[in-house]
Amino acid sequence: MDDKIDTAEKKVLVDIVKLAQRKGMKGTMGDWKEFLNSHDKKFGAGMSDPSKRSHEDLAAFLKTFSKDDDLKFFGNIMRHHSNQYTLERLKDRSHDSPEQRLVQVTLQHPRYPRDYSLPSIDEGWLVINLKKKAKGIRSTAMVAVDCEMVRCEDGNEALVKVCVVDHNLEVKLHKLVKPEKAIVDYKTEITGVSSEDLKTVTCSLADIQKSMKKLLSNGTILVGHSLHNDLRVLKLDYVRVIDTAYIFQPLDGSIHMRPSLNNLCQSVLGYEVRKKGASHDCLDDACATMKLVLAKINNGVDKPFPLTLVQEPVSESDMAKLFIHRIPTTMNVEALHEIVPGDFTIERKPSRNDQGDKYSALAIFKNHREAHDAYENLQGSQSKDSNGRLQKNVTCRLSTGMNVSVYVREMGIDDHHKKMPSKRDLPEDETVDVPKNKKLKMDPEVEKGYLKEIEALNQQLKESVSEIDSLKEQLRKVDPEIVKDAHLKEIEALNQQLKERESEIESLKEQTRKKDFEITTLHKMVSSLKQRQKPKK
């Protein structure tokens, strides 16, 4: 056990020294290499890899730092590592309350590692630890949070409004926040906030972080919808969370879909949290997420709570648009003409959920038919977005030599994309017992259409597997010991592509399974109708 602890401590020290190297930090004896030349007369900086240095050498280097900013930075790294350790304990711990079970469901969700990879060691971040771990892990207290963001001059989003409520829907925090950087887009149609509203505001992000730390200090569970977006803008690292985008599953059982808050409220609570086109309200959204969690607990956290996701109506003008998202900020908006075929104009449209290195845009065509044809002619793997709408992941090389990957989806949804009725959708008197080993027949044209879709999905699956193999081969050819920073970024980009391809493969497999199920269901429905139409003897 002691050996494991020593190994864990050594890993933390190595990570801290490596980050100090990367930031060019200097203590009273200089930077890492200067320290080694003075501290170790035998090897000096000739052996500068921190992982090959002793526990004592690493600790001695860190003791040369005394500035408050440096110590705060090191403390954040220590708390981050502590949170990772706590995270593993929370994942493996047998749940002793419904609330803790929902924490586990969130932490074990396939999307958690990717969504919650927060840059918590960056400047301005607050890492909250569970100080009294045993008590903290057992706490059933919950608060729900919702934030609104504006876009600043550096392209990043900043907190402008925050609301926190407890399980009784009592307001614990409701504030407007003044961002430190100049605002270029208030996104008033979404946030409901204008420049006039912030004229007398003095509350800062640091003030909000202090309030959040006080609310969460005893292990209180933090609830939110796509909560990682709120944590990112709050610059807050916390591991005891429940994400309502994870704990409910659509009827088709797809784990890759993230239903919108409005869809969940309609399906689970029976009301819309907001009307189409209305601005967001932090208080309404925070209360809605808390109500969703309480509904899940009352239903039984491990009992299925099937959703019927509602497809919102789309206007004729919107049908003539394609929504393009996850566009790298390094890519000029005009370059979208190289990716999407057809004659269209472009409207840059930052999304509420975009991170600082991505943006969104609309490709606006003359009519619905041209937009539809452009989408159909796109070459890329098809999947579903969080609302169940089909989209394509398009990867290509631009004329500038830049490799890019973006997602494109239609604004509307065709009839053949809608969910097919399942056995549970049939009236009780139409439930059919299908004879074993008896092949049922259906309309050959309908079956042919579904078989073609399955064949296309299998082909996309093969292409994605091939892309993964290619990416792995590229990674093997890159030696991380001798590459420069540019190549390290290349490795990071390749790893990201690899994760995306693996996620797409799971989505394609799920779509294929669904199509197989739909064919079986149609067989049953046809058989049922034929049985009912037979003349009675």
C-alpha cells in the first residue's frame, strides 16, 4: 500500500515539475535545468526528465518557490490530482443513496471523460476538494446551477449571469456578473442581458467562485444540464455532479444522444421550460434541472424512464439552411464553400455551447430543395445530434493545406428520419405473438430501403475503422521524445480525431441495431394486419 502511495505522490510531483517547465517558471535557484546544474553536481541538467529524477529532487525544486501566484498554481494541480483520485472512488463505490447512484451514472457515462476534461490548472480556475471525504461522499444535499454566457473580444465566452437553487427550489444565488474582458456579443436574444444591465454591476467571477465554494464545501451534489459548459464558464473543477443530459435515455436507448433541456421538460415534466425564440432564464432552467433529478429519484433511479423526444417545428425559411458547427476558429468562414457544395451565403452564428476554439455558422440557400440536395451530396459519416437530428461529420483538406473536420445538419427532419413505431407504441389489442421459425413478409420496397440504409451504415463503419487504423499508424510514426511543440499539437489533434472516430463507430453500430429492430417491428405489424384481415370462418 505504501508503495502505491509513493508512486502516486511521485506522479503528482512529476506532473507539477513538467508544467512548471512548460510555463517557464523560476524559483530562487532558477528554472528546472538551472536548479539541476546547481543541485546535482554529478549529472546536472544532463538528466532533466522529471520522471527519471528522485522524489527528493523533485520536492527540493518545488521548495525553491515562494511567490503566492506560484504556490496557488501548484496547489491547484495538487487539488486536481486529489479530485481525480476522488473521482475513481466515486465511480467504484457502491451507492448508498439514490442521489449517489445518479452521481455514479453521470461519472460512468461514456461522454463524461471527453465533456469534463476541464483545464482546471489554468489561471483563474478554482478546484474544490471534498475535504471530509467520507462525509462528503455520503451527503445527499443537492443544488442546481445554470449560467448564461457572453462572448468576449478574445473569442472566449465569459459568465454574465448565474442562478443556484436547492432541492426545495429555494434560490441560493442569483447574480449578474461583470466579465473582466470587453464584450463583443451580449447574445441578448439568448441571455436576456444587454449592456445597460451591466452598467452598475460590480460582481466578478471570483466573487461567484467564493459563493460556489461555500455552497459545495460539505460535499453537496451539483446538478445541471450539460453541466460541463457551466463548470467551464465558472472556471470550477468539482467531481460530485449529476448531469441531466446523461441520466435520461431516449426510447431507442442511444447513449450518444443528449436531449435538450426543453425536450426533457416536455417529456418528463409535461411542460416547456421556454417557448421557441424566448431568451433563457437562469432561474427557470436551474429549477427545471432540479425537478428532473427529483422526478428521476421518485421514479426509481435504476428504473427505465423512456423519453419521447419532441421534434420542434421548423419554418420554411429555416428549411433552406444547413447548420454547420464545431468549426475551428483557425478556419476562415469563407472556406466553408470548399466543404459544402452549392450556391449559398454564410451567416456566422456562435452557439451557446461553443468553446473558445470552435464556432458555428448557417449556410443559407435559395430554397429547401437546394439545401437538401447539398446535404445529400456531402461525403461524411452520418450520426445523430443531441436532439436526434441527423448530421454528417465532414473531413477534408482545404486549398490552404489545412485539414478540418466539421459537422453539418439539416434544419428540418424528413418523414423517413422519424422514429418508427415500436411494439410499445402499438395499442394493447394489436400486440402480436409471432410464431417461432416462421419468416414474415412485408412490402419488398420498404424492406429494400431499410436494407440499403443498413448497408450504407456498415460501409461507414468500415471507413471509420479504416480511418482509426490510419490514425494509429500516424501516431506510431511520431516519437514524442524528439518532436517539438508543433508535433505535440499534431499528436493531440490525432488523438482527438481518434476519439471522435471511435464515438462515431459506436453511433453507427447503434443505428444499425435500430434499423434491424425497425425491420423486425414492421414484419410484426404487417403480420398482425394480415391476420386481422383474414375472413373469419
